[in-house]
Amino acid sequence: MKLSWRDVHLTNENIYNGSLSRLREYNWDFSHLDVIIETLLNQRPDHDVYLYGSVESAQDHSRPSANNDNAVQDNGVQAPIIVAISLPTGRVPTRTLGYYCNQTVVEHIYSFDHLNYNWTRAEDPCYSNRLYYLTCCTDFSSVPDADSAAYYEHEHTSLFVLTPRDITTNTHGNFVVDSLTFDFTDEDGEECTESWDRSDDAPLREHLDEIVDIHFRDASEEVRARGRENIEQVSHPITAVQC
């Protein structure tokens, strides 16, 4: 059975209040998706294809009627968007997520593990093991309190929020970043927050090594290496706020 668009996780939507389920229940027409996937796979046999979804406003402001009084009732309509990315085999689009909340003006970069995201390979043999799609395996047996930030976390999360061109570079092409703040999970499963400041701390890679020594002191080499990799993902200078 070929992949359904409903299997692709939709980012920037609340997963706890039923909004995501209602979007999937509607009969959106994605009959063109298979053709796009097959075209991308055939055009570049040395590339894999990755699918992820997002939620956007369904109102078309280019239509004359979109701005009249009769269109007000359609302002809240949301629609799913499926994005296909073609990359050389062995690479992945990203394993981090950008979080931004308009109400609190808070920005974070999360690892996939934080929100239980994963790139899952489509099993149908017609895709030749070269199609992956975004999934979210959150455990719904324990739903966060509706008044907590965690309840709305997925609603304010998107895969791509910054690109290298959004941050100034110097004459050598290096990013001009002076400080970083990042969250990660330590060896005991506790959420930790650390920061790096160019003026006060050791070079970033050395600083990350020191953080691993502190938070993964009693862990095995394998766990330390995995922890170091996760920390480096969420603290990459591309995701930092320029000072």
C-alpha cells in the first residue's frame, strides 16, 4: 500500500486539542503526491526523498472576494501543506526543530528526540527504500496540562526557521555569533539548559566537551558520544541568535 499524505506529520499544529485530527479527516486532494514522489525518485537515482507537512492559512488573499465582509468567516480556515525534499542518499534535511511563540516571544531549537520526531522510511517496495516521511510518536497516555507550555509546544514548532543567510558572516565566511542558549537531556533523562558566550567561555567545541564531562560524567562512552552529538545539533551556530 502506497504512502498516504495522512501518514506525514504536520508541524506547527496542536497535537492534543483535536485540531490535527480534524485536518486529517477532511478530504484534501493530494492525488498528485504520488506522481511528484515518483518523478523525484526517477530523476535522481542517487537521491532520497523526504516528506514533511505544515499547516498554513487556506484563505487566498489574491482573490478580490478575500477581503470583503463575506470572507471574514473563512479567516480561520487552515490547510495542510506537504513538502518534498530531494537529497543525496545518506543525508537528512534536519534533525532539529525551531520553536517560536508569538505570545511569549520565546525562541528555542529542539532536537527531534525532544518532540519524539523521526524520519521514517516508507515500506512500500515501489519506493525502493528511498522515501522517508516525518512522523511523531508522542505518547498520548499522558497529555500535558492545558495551561502548560508543553500543551502548545507542537503548535509553535517548525522544521526550518533560519537559514545561513539570516546570520551575518565575516570576511572568512564564518558566522558572527556571540552567544548561544540551548536545551538537552542529560544521562538521567533530565532537561538541562546551558549557554555559551564567546567573550567568557572556551571555544564552542571545547565548551561542549566540558558540558558532556559534567552532565554525562558516569555514562558509558556510547552514551557520552550520543549525548555529545545531540548537544552539538541543538547548539549549532546556524540556530543561534546573533548579538
